[in-house]
Amino acid sequence: QFGVQVINALMTDMSPDETVMRAMNKINAAKRDREAALDRAEADKILAVKGAEAEAEAKHLSGIGTAKMRQAITDGFRGSIESMKESCGLEPHDVVHMMMVTHYLDVLKEFAQSGRATMVVP
């Protein structure tokens, strides 16, 4: 037996063919693009959910505010009716009628003063 027997060889500079390198780079770029698209989609989803939650909370708070305003109006009407009943002796339905006429006249006055409003009178 003659010749050389190689047991180990240290390779320090491996460079595959250029087409193989381009293919590997494309694969890695596609993986990064896919991960970036998933991250963007997840961020968009979170923004949409948080926006919907904020809108729901705003509507809830608006509803509470409207309910409190209506309660205050009701309390004011009740006080006015009781006061008119005690001071003038008017019945509640007469007081309500008077308040409605007064409110109607106030609205007509506001329309007349604005100069831009259009009103249809039945």
C-alpha cells in the first residue's frame, strides 16, 4: 500500500456557487418578509380592537351623560310643576301646557334670530 491517507481536513473558506447563494438569500428574505407582514397584521389588529373598545367606551359614557342630563331636566320640570302648583294653584297638566308653549315660542325666537334657519310650520 502506497499513498496518502487523509484523516481530517480543515476548510476555512467555503463559497458555494453564485446561483446557490442568490437562492439562499431569496429564501431568507422571503422568511423575513413573511414575519414582517405577520407583525404588521398583528399590530393592525391590535389598533382596530383598541379603536373599537375606545369607541364603545365613548358611546357608553355619552349614554350615561345623556341619561344624567335627561334626569336633571325631569327633576327641573318636576320642581317647576310643584312650584307653580303651590304658588299659582295650577294643575300639573296646565303647567306642562304652559311650559310647552313657552318652549315653542323660545324655539321660534331662536329661529328668527339665527337668520339661517328654515322652518316648516304645520
